[in-house]
Amino acid sequence: MISQSSVNPSPPPLLRALSGAVVVGAGAAYASSTHQWILGGDTGELATLFATGGIAHPPGYPTMVLWLRLFHWLPVATPALGAALATALLAMLAVLALQHACAAWGASAGVTAFVSAIYAFSPLAWQLGSAPEVFAMNSLFAGIVLALAGPKRVVGGAAGAVALGAVAGLALGNHQSIALLAPIGLVGAWRGVRESTRPPVAALAAVLALLVCLVAPYGYEYALAKTADPLTTPMWLEEASLRGVWFHFERSAYGTLSLTGSGAARHPLPHILALAAALVIETRGLPVVFAAALVVAPARRALAAFPRAEILALLASFLVAGPLLIGSFDLPLDGVATTIARRFYLLPVLLICLMSAIALESLALPLANRERWVASLVAVVAAVDWLVGSYAVRDYGRPSVALYVENSLRTAPPNAILVGSGDQRWGGFMYARYALHERPDVFFLAPRLLPQEWYRRLATAMTGVDFATPAGAAIGPKTTIARLLATGRPVLFTDWPDQKVVDTPHYSIGTLMRILAPGEASPTDDELEAMNESAFATFTLESTVPDDPHGWGYPLQVDYARAWIELAVKFEDDGKEPQAQECLGRGAAFAPWLVRSRARE
């Protein structure tokens, strides 16, 4: 362990103020970057649950849902903004928790301020701290665990062990990846139990604290499932029973150890390399500092002074939460899947920041408490990261998804059934229906969820369609279309969730594809052009087209361009070249890459 004399026990006032300024500055950055609209990912779902309560997708994240519900009284313009502000507070507290963790592992005030500034203003922490996501809360709990388990922890003995148990329980009720900190958490709890006067009692109390703090949030899910109406409260739960809650907690719908449940092949190396690159970029090269500490003799001697169990447990936690977890992902590294995977990098980023603080202390302790030098360094880091990060956050916070949902609902005829795929569409239409109460006559159907019994029950209640086979399985995609059309309601697709139905007769209007019933005629080309001109005239559009292929709004641009490209093909077939080129130009305004690829074919 770093000796008490080797670290200034009472840091200079400037450095104390500097750490506080980092926390306050981070909070200001996060809060000022929140938006009144939803983004992609889980933001639509969590913003909805902020407004209505409910049960999120597996494993439910009840701790986060309860946190959001604590703030639903905020006098804000939209539920999305309220949920984002509640998340920003968590993200700010995560920076404070990291600072306490650095101190618990022997870092001086100067090093702590420097490392926490790098974490706080990293693009990833900033993005996930300014939108409703569960990862900011996960980082907060991780920072607390690391602070309670550090060699110089403030709370030790039985109290420390019980605190670790309680935090672990609440954290597991938010995001189960916190379990990957088990190596360091268990070592910290073991130390606390050994330090107590009655170890067996302390161990039992720690276990009970974990169970109580885990069961309580899931008790909310159980009570809600028993009392709430699924037609007005979003609830993803197989059945309203303890077995259903356990099924949800286990993520059995996806496969407990699977990220997507798609059964796709795993390709560990590309994911691990992407993580390594992100760690270097997000932390401005801090992993290099840690690597240097392992090869420089004085630094190695300083690191050797730490209790071996704590250091090995910290390294093990990083390996499990970083390369091993990320390398197990069953999704490709392209399109929005890259953004989905990237959110899980935040925990390894936090861990590498703590490990780098330890390394910096071992490498440059004489410089650590030079107030003006450190203050200048932190100011430069914060300023540079603010400039770089603010651009990334601005692009991440585009209203693409919110506008897409708004424009699609403008296009949808009365009493329509919309069918589509993608988290951004599912969460977006959920938010519009339950939180904003827009177009309650329109129901969005996600066929990928139909294999789950709870969703079939909901979809049947909303549409009157039986989506089950006699054997109790989900019906196929073509049968689904036939039964939806049989209701007499307009059926429109946002995209093709299944390639088996891409040849379904339809015509495109706005962002949607209107499915033709048997014997129904499509409008003429000229009529369809006029219909689309009228539809697009009502749309609210961004001033620039989303151009990040990994962004949530990028694939939605295809839906805008599709109507014009299909019209261009029809006009070409009819020999109307000027009209065809005009339609292609309109399509290129929304998805230029799509028109370019078509031109190359």
C-alpha cells in the first residue's frame, strides 16, 4: 500500500477546489447537452418510463426506472428532457465517485483532478451522461464499489462490507455488467469482514444487504405487473408472477449470456481491437501511462507496495469487464451495432482511468501536488476535451429519431398499424404513444418480439389479431401481413423486418410503405408523386442530413429516400427520364450514399 506519508493527506486548497470544479463543470456540460427529444438506443423507452413508470426490456433496469420516476415531477417541456436531466445528475455523481475511488487507491489530489477531468469530458461519458441511458448509473455504482474496495478506503470493517453489499444489490438492479467487478468487490468485502470484530455477523449482514437492495427494485416490477394496465403502462414481462420476474432478471428472452439473442456468430478480435482503440482515444492515451508504469523500475516498486490481492482483483475486473465482455458480443461492428457496442465501453474507460491514476502516482508523485502546474494541466485537458467532446455530443444528440417518428405519424392514415424493426423505431413510437399521447389510434408492431408471449398478448389487444399458431408459437411474416390486412385497418411498414416479405405489393408514401390488400390497385405514378409532395411538405426536417453511418438517424434516411427512388424507377420504366432524374435528386437529398450505390449498379 502507498504509505500515508507518500500522499499529501491534506491537499492544497487550490487542488481541492480543482477537483470540485471538475465535478461541477462536468455536471454543467452534461445538463447543457440534454435535449427535449429522444435519441436512439434505449432513450425512447427510458424517457417513456420516466413519464409512465413500467418495466423495461430485460433485465428491466428497475433501479434506473425508480430513479427516473423520482424526478417525473420536474417542470420540464418533455419527458425526454426530464429523463435526460435525471441521467445528467447521475453522470456528474459518477465523476465524484471516480475521484473518491482514486483517493481510496492512494492518488493525490492533483492526479485525481487530472484523471477525473479526462473521464468527465471524454466523448463517451459525455454522450451517455446527457441522454436517458443506464450506463451513467452503472458508472456511478462502479465508482462507489471501487472507492469502498480501495486500500485506503474511508469506510472499512463491517460497515464497509455491508455498504459494498448494498451498493452491489442496487447496481445489479440497474445493469448486470456491474457483476464483472466481482473480483475487486469480493476482495473489498472480504477485507471488511476480516477487519470486523465479528466476521460471521459482518459477512451475513453484507449478504443480506445485497439481497434486500436487489430484491426491492424487482419488487417494484412485481407489484407493477400485478396492478398496472399494459395498454397504458409499458411492461415487458412474460407473466405477472415471481417466475416471470426471475425470467426477466435472467434475460432469458435473449439468452442470459447473449447481448442480442440473435444467435449470430461471435468475432472477438474485431470487438477487442475496437475497445482498445476506444480506450486510447477516449482517455487521451492513459493506457500508455499505465503500460509505462509496468516497465519503469521505480513505478514497479511503487505498485508492488500495494496489497497484491487488491491489485490483482482490479486487473481481473478490468479484463472481465473489458476484453472478455466486449469480445463476447454477438453483433457485427457495422452500422448502429457499433454504437450499441460502444456504450459498454464506459465501464472499462472508468477502470482504466483509475488504473492510470495509480500509475501516474507511481511515475510522477513529485509533480502531483504542484498546484499551479496541475491546475494549468487540468484546465488545458478540460478545454481541449470540451472542444472535441462538444462536437461529438452535438452530433450524437441530433433529433433524427424524434423527427422521423413525428413525420411518420403525420404520414400514417387514421387507425393505422405500422410494422417495423430497430430499437430506435420501437422506442420512438413507444415514446410518442405512451409519453406524448400522440396518435393513440396508431399502433407500432415489432415482429421480432412476436415470439414472446407477453408481446403477442399486447399486440392482440391492440389489433385484434391472433399472432399465435395452434401450437402456441408465433405465426410467420406472410401470415402476419395477411391477418393484419384482414382487420381492414391500413397496414404500413417502416422497413422490411424480414427479407421473406420484401416482394409484398405496396407503394411508398413519405417514410412508410402502404401494403396493398388483395385486389387493391396502386395509385398511378403521377398520383403517387403528388401524394409524396404533399406528405413531404408537412415534414419537419433537419438542416443537414445525418452522415455518421454508425448513428441512430443514418439508416432512417433510407426511409425518406425510398419513396423517391421507387418513383424514379417507375418513371424510368415508363420512359419519363426528366421526372426520374428529379425524383432521384429528391432521394439523394436524404440518402446520397443510397443513390450513389444505385448509380454504380
